Amino acid sequence: KGFYTISINDVTYNVSGGSVVVFDSYEVHSYDFKGTQTNDNTVLILPFEFRSFLLPSPKMKINCPVINDGFFAGKLSSLIDDFVVDKPYSVQSGALSLICSLLKEKLTFISDSDVEDTALLRKILTYISENFK
């Protein structure tokens, strides 16, 4: 709940109550709480394995990650609570597929000129995460 500024890859967005923010895994992000409001915000960090469900092409990225639609945010939050939180992986996967389809209708996409650099960075971070010890 509340008003935030969220930075994703050095671009700052103002997020007010009833918003949905979606960004890709491994994108650099931060947020700063600015004040209280009564409506919930939903922030989704897209798991890498679900990129193909959301993005129209591997060479595309989300244009603007903020959806200012309180009704949609509420429905999305309910789906997450009912079918993702503490559910078996098979149920979570089905729900995330549905959620990605709903998000695809609300988001716009642009060509990602840095797709090769991003893929390499993702591989490096995955390797470090899996082999840290």
C-alpha cells in the first residue's frame, strides 16, 4: 500500500495505490516509499522461465512497466493470493501463464537493442547464483 517511486534500469516511475509494476528478472531496480494510501500496489518480477509467456519476441522488452488500473491490480492480486502463494508448482505455473496473458493485453513492448548483452549478463548472474559456495 502506498505511493512509491520505483527505478528500473535508471528510469524512475511514480507508482500510486492500485498500480501494477512488471519488470524482467535481473533488471536493476530499487524503490522508495513516499507515503501511505489505501489501495494495494502489485510488483511482479517476471521469472526468467516465463519471459516467453509475456514477451511477444525474445528480442523485445516491456516499454512502460507501470499499469495504473486499480480494478486490474485488485484482480491480479486475488489471482496471486488464490493460485500462486503456497501452491504446488503445477498450480503456480498455470496461474503465472494466465497472469502473463492478462498482462500482455495491458503492456506495450519495444525492440530490445541490448538483448545479447542482457542474455550474457543473465547467464553470468545465474552462474554466480548457482555456484556461489
